[in-house]
Amino acid sequence: MNQARAAILQRLRQGRPADFAVPESDFTVVRQRNWSLEERIERFQQKIESVQGQVHRVAEDHWIPVLIRLLAEHQINNLLLSENKAPAQALREQWHEDLPSLLSYQQPLEAWKETLFNQVDAALTSCRGGIAETGSLILWPDADEPRLMSLVPPVHFVLLQAKQIYATFDEVLREQAWVEQGLPTNALLISGPSKTADIEQTLAYGVHGPKALIVLLLE
Amino acid sequence: MSLQTIPLHSFDAGAQAALNNPQVRRNFRQAMDGLMSKRAAAFADWELEPLRELGAAIRLRALARLPELLEQLEANLQKQGVQVHWAQTGEEACQIIRDICQARGAKSVIKGKSMVSEEMELNHFLEAAGIEALESDLGEYIVQLAEETPSHIIMPAIHKNTDEISQLLHEKTGTEPSHDVDYLTASARQQLREKFMTADVGISGVNFAVAETGTLCLVENEGNGRLTTSVPACHIAVTGIEKVIEKLEDVTPLLALLTRSATGQHITTYFNMVSAPRQADEKDGPEAVHLVLVDSGRSAIYQDEALLDTLRCIRCGACMNHCPVYTRIGGHAYGTTYPGPIGKILMPHLLGLEATQDLPSASTLCGACAEVCPVKIPIPRLLQRLRKEAVDGDSLRPSRVRGHGVKRHWRERLIWSVWRQIHARPRAYRWAGNLLTRLRGLMPKQLGGWTRVRTLPKPAARTLHQLMQTRDAQTKTAQEPRA
Amino acid sequence: MSQALPPTPPTQVIFYATCLVDLYFPDAGLAGIQLLERQGIQVIFPQNQTCCGQPAYSSGFNDQAREVVLAQLEALAGDCPIVLPSGSCAAMMKHHYPELFAGTPQAQAIQALADRVWELSDFLLRVCQIQLQDQGQPIKVAMHTSCSARREMGLAETGPQLLDQLSQVERVEQARASECCGFGGRFSLRHADISAAMVADKAQALKAAGAERFVTTDCGCMMNIAGYTEKQGLGLPGQHLLSFLWERLNAEGQAPEEVGGRS
Ligand code: SF4
């Protein structure tokens, strides 16, 4: 294996054309968006809705009733959510018996894989912001909101602060200083529910991941 | 209808079979028309040229420092707990993957889409070692059930229509026949979910490997890629050495180009960035992550300044979507892992020119591919270069592609040397032209495949040379210019 | 992408026929020459020109192509623009000659030659700023722009703009106008069946657009498509754009050759 490594690197070093001309990388075309907050929100909404994502603009202190209504609409019996994050705690405090039961990702996947795959109806996660240009949500799964929360249950709710909608991914990388602080185990951009067009180019949603992606946009 | 049995070298037979199959032709024409208009719409409000320039510049910058970036990528990944392996050939890569699987006692593997794994026929290799390998991308799954190979690098099952897929799923999995794509999709989801829960290892490809941060980026819509990289206890990513890019900021433009060029999407549903295995406090994700870097002919391409442009490719498939030849014959006709224009410029390096000698000539050099390529690979120029290599046709620039000179037959050489004798000497040319006009009545009526569908043009009664000679003599006497 | 205009309109040009025009379609060449002369430009026709070298070049026989190109270099000596009634041969001279000769002693001379090259319809439109008065009967015409004219020379709009100057000509647009007709030189023989499938689609698209005739600046495409429509009896003849334009400027039915002899 080390032999392969050495051989490949040597071939590359020796073979590299001498005067390898590299043009400048001019990033202007992916920068310079100058969108106002309202423009960013609108664009985000339009882009994510164009791929079947749902957006509900709600006042920051009013999202729980909206969520409750949506859970009922989607006939959801249980909701997987964080234990420690502030919004999840607020929700737990306001919860009562008649509402769908609340679950948390307390143990490693292996301990409850069957249940997670077969019995969880929906999950609610936070996110690190949105991207207007592509209608994307930025997620950094962690111990409290592990990766599969946003993937395995058929419905995924996301709380997004309107003022955290950036123009482009490029802007996110710079403003959130991703390189400087280092990337997590897994980082994600999620732009709509899971989909496929592999059968004769016909779109079908929910092929492996959620069938519905519902954004609660907090203003 | 399945074409997978056609041997590698028989491009003609593959093309013939496809041309004679109206179903295949309709499927491709429709699909390609759709993809072309979606791409055009997706770039409608972009300044496309500067974006493509940037895409090309990023890829070139990465290639310029390829060995250094590979080392940087490796160092960063290792620091983060990812194990990095190097393979000189596809077979070596298969062995590495098999060994990882066997060391874990793995019996089953679930796969996300990976063209490199197709290239090295990993599934067959693993199966021979007693390890079940199941494709999870819906298109790949369909193709695997049909025991075929992908006919397109982005949409593997694009050669099949809903009817055919319904029939296939019915035969192989017992799904009720249906025209309802949602139903068929849901059925496949159910079958695959079981496998995801039980698979011991997940194997994926990589779209971009970011050296600066040690990050493997995967672009997908279905979520099977995320499942593959998150559910099994072990994730093995496999990729060609050229997929490395220098910086994280390089991702934004490349991603913008990739998804719009491929399927006309402004972004895919998931952009999955993997930098490390599961940490002590985390509750999911693989406990082991491996990266297998495969050379398999790529470092040989790297030796040549012009050919090296081939390595810029980000595998978007736009060149095949826009290729008039691909549209007519589909992906299987090529008999190679990568079909279409990118296949024509890449496969001769991976397999040698003996096995691929028909590919470079199977193009009108119309340039539709280069016009849309998001990283501006000059595909026609590279085809031209490979044509030259196939006949060793340039004594000033020695050939270097494996198998070069394979088409240098004496008859070809004779044709071109006679052609040169005539066209490099004006008098010989004029004499031949005069002869042609005099023999115009005697021209053959048949000319191979040309006259099967077309008439043959007749030489003119007088060449322009002759007409102008007469005319110039006339005008010499009449001086007045015309208004 | 479009070529920079000369500061002052030239008074003299060299006409490069290309072998196909020379041997098969001299009327297109004559039409081009007369259109130039109508603009008051003196046209020089070097008798020593032969072929641009593309057939050998695109088959990979660079050595043979280079020798033929050197003969053209000699035949086309001078400073004035070189105009060609072909996008494909113009692209060969303009873009491929310099590649073929890169690093050779002739590189500079070849580049100077390449810089003088113009595709003729582009030259007429932009350099001569030609104004066309249509004398013909109403007709529906489709333009087929060759792939080299479109992509290598950047002339997708040129033919249509010239046709649109003609008041009696209704220009119809075929579906997938930018798709290749399937000629590709030896491709049409070596991969005859694929080529046949392509030309069939192209001819049908032109027909479906309602064209009575199609015009093009490249004789390869013309032989291919018109050969097909003729054999299939589609009633859709093809014509070189220059022949068509010249015909429209003069009473219909008058062949350019006769007109040429009149001066
Ligand atoms: S060659 Fe260009 S167009 Fe073709 S797949 Fe690669 S990047 Fe895409």
C-alpha cells in the first residue's frame, strides 16, 4: 500500500508538466449578491418550495402552536427532537398529554435502529442557517441532534432563524468561518425532501430520506 | 434488449443494436431533450462564461498541485481519524476494499453511486469473495436488478422507461406491475431500507475531496448516499486521485456548475460533507471511515499537458446529454464504463487504445460537448489528439497514449500520402481537379454507407480554379469597377 | 468571441475557395466573389490554393496536413484578409493551424495567416456591412449553421441576420437548430449508420419547420442534408448561403456564372 502511495506520488511529481499555467480564480461571479434580508428570505422560500420544501413564516414566539397544527395535519404520532437545545426545551415545557409523544435520540443508533427506522414519524431539528441562492438548510449534526434525525423519519421539521439566511454557500463559509474553526464529523446542506428522477425522469419524493421537509422560518 | 453482453471493443455492434432499437432511441431522445432544456433554464440568470472560467481555473489549480494536495488531504483525514489507502490499479483498490470488509467479518455491503467502483467492477469482485454488494441509488439498483451496467453516469437507468422498470421490479422483487412512479419508488425504498439496517459496510464515491479541511463531499438527491455514509458501522469512500480540490471555498462554484450542468437543478437535495468517523460522544455515523484513492491510469494522463485537461472532469454528464451521437445510440453502445464524450477521451487512457480505437473516430467534432462542459474541457481537441495517437500521425510530437499507433495501417498511410502529393502541389491539384471535371459523368453511384441514405454530389463541370482563370483573363481587359 | 473589425474596410481580399467549393460547388464561390465585388472590393484568386488540410488533420495525419498547409501559406502570401465560403475551413485556418504549427519555425507566419482569415458571410455582414435588396419571389427558407461556424467561429447569428435583410424571404427555424447534421467528414462513412440517423433527424426538422429550401455556409453539411433529402424525395433542396443571396439580388433563375461573365 505504501508502495502504491510512493509510486503514484512519484509518477505525479515526475510527470507534472513543467510550465503548468493556472489562470486566476476569480470568484466574483459567485459573490456580490447584495440581497436585502427580505430578498434573501423570498429567494430562499421560492427556491426550496420549487423542490417541494414547505416554508411557514412564523413569529419567533409563535412557532410551537404552528408546529402542533402541522403535526396534526400530517397525522404524526411521535416527534423525535433534541434534549438540550433551547427551542426543544421550550417545546417540551409547553407540551401536554394529548399531543404526539416526544422522543429523543438518547442512545447510540445500534441500540434502537429498528425503532428509529420503522416507528418514528417525524423529527425536529435546528440548523445553522439557510442559503438564499439554492434554498438550502445548513446542518451540523451533533451528539444532541445526530445525523439520522434529518434523514430517516418520513417528515423533517427544521427551525430556521430568518436573519440567518445567507446569500450563498460561499458567504456561509466565510461568515461562519468554517475553515478556521474546522468542520464537524458531518456537515450537510439540505435542499428539499429526498427525491429521485431515476424512473423515466419522473420526480418522486421520499425515496430514501424524508418525504416532507417543513421549514419553520422564525421572524 | 439488454446490451451488457456486448464486448468492450465492439462499438459498431453496440451502436448498430441501439440504432435498430426504437425503444432505446425514443427513451434517450426524450431524456436528453429534457435534460438539455433543464440545464439551459438552470443557467438562465447566471453569467455562465465567468462561472465556467472559474470552474476550469479551480480544477486546473488543483491539478497543478495534485501530489501536494493528495498529501495534504491524506494528512488532514488521518488527523481526523479517517484511514487513507492508495491503489495503483482498480484491482488493487478492489483488494483493499475486500480486505477491509473481511477484517470486519462483513457479509454485506450497501453502495451509494460510484462510477469509480463501476470502473473497477467492484461488485463482481466482492461477490466473488462472498460479500454481497447491493446498489442503493434507485437507478443503480434498477440496473443491478437487470444485470446491466449504467448507461449514463448520472442517470444509470435512463435507457429504460417506466414500463420496463415496472416489469423488472415485478420479476425480480414481486412488486405489483404499475405505472405509478411513486408506487414503484416506494416499493424500492422498502426493499432497500431493510438492507440499510443490516449492511455491515457502506461504500460510496466522492464528488470533491477538499484537501484544506480533509473533507469528502457527496452530491445526491435520494438520501441513499447519506444512509450509506451514516448507518453501517464502516464507510469506505472510493475515488480517483483527480477528485481532490484545494480549498473549501472552491466548492461553491463547482457545486453550482455540477448540479445545473447535470440535471438542471440549482442544487441537489443533499450536499454531504464527511470529515471524520463517529466521535466518542456521537450516537450515529460509522465508527470507521476509509478513503481509497485510485490511480488506474490517471497519473499517466497527468504526464501530458494537453491530455491532462481530461482530469478536470467533474462527472456532470452534460457532455453526453448534449452529444448527438450519444443521443442516438445511448450509453451501452460504447461498451465502456464512461460513455459519451467524456468516455471517448477518458477510456482510451484507462483501457489503452487497442481496446478503444473506435471511440475517437465516433464523433463529428461538432463541439456541443465542449460548449457545455462546466470546466471547459476542450473535448474535440482531445479527440483529435487521440485520433493522432491512434495513427501515430505526428512526427514532431511523439505519441504517448498506451496502444498508440494501433490504427496505423498501410492503407491509411497510403491514402494520406497520395492526398498529400496532390494537395501540397498546386499544379498536381489543378490537374486532378481538371481530371475530376472531365470524369464527372463516370463517377460511381455508390459510396458505402453514404449512398445508403443519400445521393452523391457530382463534380462541377468546371472547377472554380478554371472559372477564375477565364474570368481573371476577361477582367484584365475590362477595368471599370462596378458600383 | 467575434473577430475584431479592421480599422478601415479593406479594398482587397484573397478568396480561398476550399476544395469542396472548388470541385463541387463553384457557383457558391462565384457568388461570394461577386458579392464582394459588388461592395467595391477587389478579389484575388490565387491559382495555387488547394485544400486547407482539414481532411488529414481530422483523421490524425498531422504530418501530411502540415505539408499541405505550408503550400497554402505560400499561395496566400500577402497582407490582405483571406475570406472563405466555409465556417469549417475558416476554423481550420484560424484555430487549428496555430495549434498544428506551435513550436515550429513557421509558427509566427502561420499565426499571421490565421489572423487574416474571415468566414465570408461574417465578412460581408460586419466588415462590408452589406445591404441586400431582395428581387426574388416569396419563399420560406431555413438556415442550417454548421457546427464549426456556430461554435468555433461564433457565427450563429450571421446567416440569419443576412437572410433577415431579404424582404421576400420568410426565415423558419427548425427544432434543435444547433444540433449537428451528422456529416463530420469521414465520420459519415466510418460511422455511416449513426450519421444516417443524425441526418434523417436534421432533414425532418428542416422539413417540419415548413422550409422550402435550406441554406448553409458549409458544403459538407449541404452535401449531407441535401443528399439525404434528394434520395428520400423530401422536396427540400439545399443551397450555399452565398449562392442564395446572390440569386436574390438578381432576377430569379439567372445563374451567377452568367452574371459573372458579364462584367
Ligand atoms: S467532460 Fe465536462 S461535461 Fe463531460 S462529464 Fe466531465 S465535466 Fe461534465
